[in-house]
Amino acid sequence: MSGENEGWVRQGEAFWRAHHEAWKRSDLNQREYCEAHGIPLKAFGNWREKFKAEPQPQTRKLLYRRGGLSHPLSHSLSHTLSHVTNPSWPSEPTAVVPVRKGHRRRFSEAEKRQILKETAQPGASTAMIARRFGIDRRILCRWKQELAVVEPAFVTVEITDRDASVEARAR
């Protein structure tokens, strides 16, 4: 007998959960939704509170950076980007996967060199490239110092007699 009741409870919960999800997607308020679907407002409110009290899984968000924008909130999508003059900026947004909380993102030496190669292009903005990869501009500057290839410098040296050089200075 308890098996039959559990089935009805689960079925009832599924009914109210489906209505709750449909209500969240609709642009009606709670009263209007209940009247439109012929369900009791009080029961819907009780189930809504029960669903709201459940722990909600956090959704992973992707950050989108638009090339050429100074700040993601500084321009609406309908705003024309007439001030964008650099054609090397990407026309489509680049997805930047956020770092997990408490973790640092690690770049391999090859990835660092590839990013630095982009900054060396004529007309490239270090700040824009850093933003696109979700790192600070200062990190790019540090990578440039760390990965700089120091070439040995050769200087021509002429060895002369010491006494001859002293006499030459005295004259």
C-alpha cells in the first residue's frame, strides 16, 4: 500500500514541478498563471516555496569578451561600434572559461609564447589580448621578461702594451 502512495506523491511532485518550471519560463505572475491553468493559488505557492528551499546546482557560466569593447556593460548590443577601428579584433565573442574557485589557471610555455606572439603583431593591443585570454596585462609583461631570449653580446677587444698606452695618454 505504501508503494502506491509513494507513486502518487512522486506523480504529484512531478506535476507541480512541471508547472513551477513552466511558470518561471512564462511572463505571467503567480496569480495569473494559476488562473490561466485552473490550479489552486495556495497549493502552487506552497510547492513554489518547497522548490525554492531546495539547494540549486550552480550553473557554470562562460564569460564572453567582445573584441573592441572597453567593458562588457559599456555598450548595448544595438549600439554601433563605429569607434572600433582595428580589424585584427575578433568579430565574434571569444569564450573564456572561468577559473574554478580556489584554483589557478596554468599556461604551458608554448601557450605563453603563442599569446606573446599575438602581442608582437603590429597594431595589437596588449590589454585587449590579455582580456581575451582572461588574464591581467601585467602577467603578459612578466611572461615577456621571463621568456625573453638573452643573446650573448660580443665586444671587440684590442689588447695593447700597457706602457705604450700610458705614453700615448701623456702626449
